[in-house]
Amino acid sequence: MSDSDSVATPTWIETNVPQRMDRLPWSKWHWLVVVGLGVTWILDGLQVTLQGAIGAILQNPKALGLSASEVGLSASCYLAGAVVGALVFGYATDRFGRKKLFYITLSVYLCAAALTAFAWNFYSYATFMWIAGTGIGGEYAAINSAIDELIPARVRGQVDLIINSTYWLGAMLGAGATVILLNEKYFPLWLGWRISFGIGAVLGLGVLLIRHWVPESPRWLMVHGRNDEAEAIVAGIEKQVTDGGGVLPEVEEKPLRISIHTGTPWKQIFRTLLVDQRKRTFLGLVLMSSQAFFYNAIFFTYALVLNKFYKVSAETVSWYILPFALGNLLGPIVLGRFFDAVGRKPMIILTYGLSGILLALTAVLFQLDMLNPVTQSIAWVAIFFVASSAASAAYLTVSELFPLEMRALAIAIFYAAGTLVGGVFAPSIFASLVDSGSRDMLTMGYFAGAAMMIFAAVVEHFYGVAAERKSLETISPPLSSQE
């Protein structure tokens, strides 16, 4: 046998699955995808808000009797779990499929949320929080990749931004629920916080049932040698659309030619991130880290600033958080369509740059003591009306710019980087600045956050990609494709 005979010849297929997915008119099926997959961010917002709201409650001997440091450590466990879950489940999502993993990750979360409601001491509580974090971290990778591959290219930006913004719907639900559940007029202290976590488990269970009707990504199937299954899924979706009165445009682009793919070696993943696509990698890290630092610096010290500098009581802080969350929710809903109509680069530059400028101006007013609790909150609502779209655009960017075979892992890597920078460093740095009681020191911190956002806008100007209304395969061809 010759050497040439001993080398396995790759099997190539031609498919128009991506083109057929992108030509689909918006339909009830797409709403099913949005509801079934997009609830991830609601769960994360709910979980984080509940954590913050019950911190003081858990220190009560009638609850778990935790110390302040144990409450903080449990929050760190949740973040650490999210980082680990994103990386582990992100790789598994690319290897074993979107559908399998978005079942697994949500199941992990809802089981952990249910168990947290029955925690009996610090160690059990921290362990369950860590497990819940792994589920949510894995959800980000599995769901972002699935949504982008199932939503038509012409509206992908708008849909992605709106779905990401629903984190703040979860925050509003959490804030509203704790007003009742943590009030001893309605529930005893030992029970209310446990019911709070039960809400997340019940919501997750309902969504798990909905996900039964969401198919595997046809794009993932075609690359893994299951093109017949991919074709059957697309044909089924097309039938639902036409049965509902929709009209399917002609497929004009030529078929995509790809080789059968069973797994992406780590060497190829690192080469893609650090060599072939190093500019995109740098862009993704800058966008994710800057928005995470910006967001967590403000949000996690929101109550501390109102209490320390404006003497707002802890009992009334929630009334200031609700409009803040509403502004974050409405921003992408109002601005999202422009990311498809005007374009990714100009809108990302605008939202990042404007967020930084507005924070810098507000910092000056804060330093000069020209604000009161209401005007300070109004300023933050205005800032984050814009910044919410910037933050969501970061997730959109990292999910679009890398090949299909490693899309979920790429999302996981950038999510982990953003979580470490924003979740670990920003809150602790800004908490110490608030504790100093110095307006000058805190203002310098605000300036740093503003500078990071403006720097990100500059990086987007040089390295950003015009991805609007383009198929994922055009933006970043699959590793297994052949020109």
C-alpha cells in the first residue's frame, strides 16, 4: 500500500442549509426559539439580584447565620462556577451539539437552584451556588451559539441584543419578588429567602419543557456529517412557515462546500484565536472586559453609593434599582434595530463611546456635589440605557466573529474573561473607593471605567467587522470549508 493510499481522504459535502436558514421570514417558530433559549439571561438576572437582596437576610440566625465574609465568598463561588461552566460546557457544546448542552446546562442550573432553597449551612449554600453558576456559565455558551445559528442574518443583531437585555427583566422580577418574599409581614424569615430560589427552579423547569421543541442547530449538524438531519429540520421549519402563509425567497447564493468534522484539535483552536484571528480576539477581549468592568463597577456598588453619599436607607434602595433595570431593558429594545439597519461598527462605536463620555460627565457632577439621589439615579439610567446596548453588542460580536466549529468555546472564553475582570476586580475596587468616603477617589474610578469604554470604541473603529445582515459563514467561514 502506498503512502497516499494510507492517508484518509476527507469526505466533502455541499449544502445550502445556512442560506435556507437565513432566508426564512420571521415566524412563530422563531418566537419559540427566542422564548425557549432566550430565558437564560432572565435566570441570570434573577439569580444575581436574589443573591444581592438576601445577603443581609442570610446573616440572621433565623436564616443561615452566615458572616458578611461568607456571604461575599458565596457570591464569588457563583462567579467562579460561571467561569468553569462556560469553559467546560462551551467546549462540550462544540463537540457534542447545541441541543444536548442547552438541556444539560439548564438542568444543572434548576437542580442547583432547587437545592439552594434547602441549604443548611455556609458550605452547602456555597456549593449549590457554585453548581448554579456552572449551569448559567454553560448556558451563555450553548445558547448564544444556538440562537445565532437559528436566527436569520437580517435580524440577528436586533434579536441578540434584545434577548441579552432580558437579564434586566430577571433583575426586575428578582427585586419585585424580594420586596414581598423578604417581608416578614408575609413570610417568616427562614422561609422567604428559600422560596426566592425556588422561583428560579420552577421557571427553569417550565423552560426545559419548551426547549423540547427547539431543534439541534442545522449548521452544527451539517458540519458533523449529519447533513440529512440538517436538511430535514430546515424542511420542517420551511413547511411551518409556508403553512402559516409565509413566502420563501429563492436561494441565490451557491452551496457551501465543507468537510465532515468530528472535533477541533486544541492546536487549531489556539492557532485560530492567537494567530489567524488575533485581531478579532483582541477586539473581543477589549469589548467584553471593558463593558463587564463598567457594568459591575456601577451595579454592584449602586446601593453603597446611594447609602454612603446620599444617605438613602437600605430599605428604599430597591425603588432606585427598578428604574435602573428598566432603562437597561429598554435600551436594546429601542436601539437594537439600528445594529442591523445602520451597522455593527458605527453603533458599537457610538454606544461604547457615548457611555464613556456620559459617565465621565456624571462623575464630574458627582465630584462637585451637584447631584442628589434622584438626579444621580436619572443620570445612571441615561448612561445605561446606552451602555446596555454596548454590553449586549459585545456578546453579539464574539458569537459572530469565529468559526462554527469553535463558536461556543470562543463565547465561553470571552465570557470567562469578562466575568473575571468585571466580577472579581471591579466590585472590590469600587467598594473600597466607596468605603474611603472620598468623592475624589470614587470619581477617579468612574473616569477609569469611562476611559475603558472609550478605548473599546477606538479598538472597534480599527478592528470591528461589518457583520450586519451577513451570514455567519460569510463573516467567518467554517474551519472545515473549502473555497
